[in-house]
Amino acid sequence: KEDVVLNVSTPLEGKFGLAANDVLFAIFVFILAVVFFFAPIPEVTDADMAAQAASSGTQTAFEDKPLSKQYTLFFGVAAQFCYVGAQCAYAGYFINYVSAVRPGTTHATGANLLAVAQGCFAIGRFVASGLLKITKPRLVLIGFLSGVVLFACLTMGLKGNAGIASISLVLFFESCVFPLIFALSIRGLGRHSKRGASFIVAAVSGGALFPPVLGTVADHIGTQKAFFIPLIGFVIAWMFPLYLNLFKAKSLDGWTEEKAPTSTTTDKDVESMVDDDEKKGAAIEHQEIRA
């Protein structure tokens, strides 16, 4: 007769273990915030950004436009929103996908395969970094996003190890997309750079939308077929570098990497320019309403 030992303390210990990890992480983040608060880090002002953009005008045909006219920024925000949502959907349902395309695969094995795919993601970062030294960012972005779209399509049709390989390659090509969309969206914004960057950061909220939509659709048509949801997001994101390469290549390639020259423009001057933009925008809206 075999002895049976019930380990009733495991669930409780597991809960406390997770709580301890969360508390330690929160403490670390708090300490890091305090360090950055007191660290003498110089701030790049709006005036500095405006001067840098103006100094590159001959190479980039830069024009100081109101924020409402920065169409590349808004396209980038939409692309980032869709991309992050699709990326989170892939990461969140990776194990479910593996179990669907290779029946009999345990969740533990699926978790290990996810770790391998995340390793592919890390390798992709290094590969992209090397490519950025020899080619233009806009070309790297459209190349990697094209790989994402291609293997995302294959992910919906392949079975077994081929399907697992395709979804892992999706993660490989995802590696550099977020930072490149971020950088190319705010490039040339000048005094609007900070506000534009805040819009791009807010676009990560797409990660809260796509996964539950994917899960709901998967309950009705199956996990593998439901992956058309993130595919839509990837295609929309892919249209952004396509737009950049077709219509913004000259201006993007014209930006120099030289330090911004000293400018007599002050933050107060920039604030007055922003106020003027807002007044002009309000006047235009008022005229349109009257018309």
C-alpha cells in the first residue's frame, strides 16, 4: 500500500510567493523612480527640439506645422495601437495556439515553446540592431513587418511543428517594430516631440483590446482561425512603413545626427507658438461651423 501525502500548503505558499514577487518588484520600481527624481539629468526642452528641427530644414524640407497637422504622427499612433494589440494577442494565446495545432501538447511544453519564441524575439533585436547600422530604419521596419504579416498568415494555415515554427518567427520579426514605429513617428516633430511621444506611449493601450477580442472569437470558431484578429492589426501597422517609404522617404533620410545648435529660442517663445496654433485651430473650426 502506497502512502499518500497531501501537500495542502502549496496553494497558500504559491499565493504568498506571487505576492512577495509583486511587492519586491514594486519596491524596486519605487527606488528607481526616486533615483531618477534626484539624479541631475539634463532636460531637453521644447526650444531645443524646435532649434534642432529648424537647423535640419535644408536637408528635410522641415516646416513648423501645428500639432493637428502632424499626420505622420497620428498614423504612427494608429499603427502602434494595432501592433501592440496584435503582439499582446500573440503572446497571450501562444500556448493555446500550440495546443490547437499540435494536439496532446501539454501546457508545460507550450510554456517552454513560448520561452523559445521569446528567445527568437531577443535574437531579432540583435539582428535588427546590426541591420540599422548598414541600412535605413524605414527599410528595416517595412522588412520586419513584412515578415510578421507573412508568417502571421502562415500561422493560420499550418499545423503541427510547422505552425509552431511560423508563430515563433512572428515573434522574431516583431522584435524591432515597437521602437522603430516610436522613433519614426516622432521624427521631425520639433517642439511637438514630447507631446507626440506621449501619444505613442498611450497607444500601447491596444494591448488591452486585442487579446479579449481574440479570446471571444476563438470560443466560437477555434483558436487558430481566430488569429485573423491580430493579423488585421499587423496589416494596419504594416501600412505605416509603406506610407513612409512611398511618401516620406526623402524627409526621413534627410535628418542629420548632429547635435542641435545653440538657439536663442526660449520655452516661453515655444509656448506662445503653441498658443497661436491653438487659436488658429479654433478660428478655423469656427469658420467651418459658420460655413
